Amino acid sequence: LTMIFNATCFFFLSLALTNGVGAFVSNRSFLWQEKRSRLCLLQNEKVNYSIAKDIARVTQELWNGDEIPTKENEDSLILLEGDARLEMDVPFSERVAYFRSEALGGCPYSQHSYALLLWSGFGGEEKDAQASAKFHAAAAFQNHLDSMAVLGGCLRTGTGVKRNVALGLKLIEYSASMGNPTGINKKAAYLESNQYHVAAVQLYESCLKSERVNALLLFNLGWSLVHGQGVDRKDTVRGISLWKQAVAVAPDEGSEEAAWYLYEEYKRDDPKEAEKWYSIANDLGYEA
């Protein structure tokens, strides 16, 4: 644990001493690079070190002496993001078992996806807020930005973990500042909880323009447009289009809700179209 933590902090320190190169964020098919000045990196290095230390502490507390499942690979010090991907021969209905197995094997992407299912109960998994927080922490411990943001949400509300509002907001802000869509979602949710709906939509839109989006962000922005929340006027056509884009990346979190609300939109005027979306929502294990 000490070696991993020290290596993480060394990674951030190395970045701080590198001209023009910021953090790297990757998943299996995505590599993102943000350029920053040396001065900016030196100013942020203490923040990065502090976050790594806080995450290590929370993760140890949640796993309570049990071994934290991690994956050793040459990219372990790169910032990660994104949901896990199912193998082609694994149906949606079997994703819980698949992600659980991969998560216990240390895969941070699967830890994130399995933790989301533990929270939502979709796919037939029993809801368990504490287990969800544990697996998000394990992924965050491996520098997974989405799980950092969700762990931040858990800490902010005291869901499955001892409440720590300041640390929760710190993790959310860090993830959002890196352009991570889950970080944006969590920051927007916090704004919405304080009735700052316009600011939340602005965050969604800026993330969409960056082309770093996930299904939940597409669903959230679609919801705002369909219901006229935080926007000048309703735009149901665009909102529905965003929901369809969210379903296209199923089974990522948010695709289930998008499929269900597409069904709701079509069920009165186009029952045949509605049935298609209902079937997808059902396959994804959505419970209304």
C-alpha cells in the first residue's frame, strides 16, 4: 500500500516537473492529454498529493483490513476513466456476474461498473450502498476519475461511508476539473440540489462540446431539455435524441433510464416504438 501511494504521489510530482504536459486519462480506447503550464502544475501538485492520501485513507477504512483488489500493469499510474466493457458473448443479463468477477480481480473499470450496479440494483443485483462505496473506493485508489467523483458523492451525502462533505466536494471538484463526465454529473447534481439549474445545464453542455461524455450525462442533459429545467425553452426533439445516444452505449449507467423514459415518451402516440425501448429497459434490468 505504501509503495502504491508513494508511486502515485511520485507520478504527480513527475508531472509537475514536466514542461507542457498535464495529466493523462485513458480507458481501453481513449487517451486524453491536457496541456498545462509548469507553474499551474506546481500549484496543483499539493492538491494531487492530498487527494491521493485522502483516497488511500478512505479505501483502507472501507475495506477494513481486507486486501484491496488492484490490478498491476504498466499503466497503473495513468488517470483512468470510463465504464467497463462487456465481452461480445456476454449478454446484458449476465453483466453483474461478469463485472463482479473482474472487479474482484482488480480491474478498476469493472469495480466502477459493479459498484454502480450495487447502488442501483439494476441487472438483478441486490442494493448495497456500503459495498458500492467500497468498490468505488478501490477503483478511485487506482486513479479512476469516475469512481473518484462517485466516491465524492458518497462522502458528501454519507451514503455507504462516514459522511465528510468537505472531502466529498473536493473529490467531485477534482474530477470535474479534469473534464471527467462523471465529475461533471456530480458537480451538476450538487448545483441542482441548490436550485442552480442553469449552471448545471451549462456544465452538461460544455462537457458535451468536449466530446467526453457518458450515458448518464446524455440522459441528464436530455432530461433538462425535455422538461425545460435550466434552459430557456423545452427542446423535446433534442432531448429525445440525447436519450437515444445514451441507450446506444448500453449497458453504461444512464442507458437504462434513457431507455425507460424513451418508452414513456412514445407509449401514447407510438406504441410500437415504445415497445422497442421498453424491451431494452427490461433487458438492462431497469426498475421503474
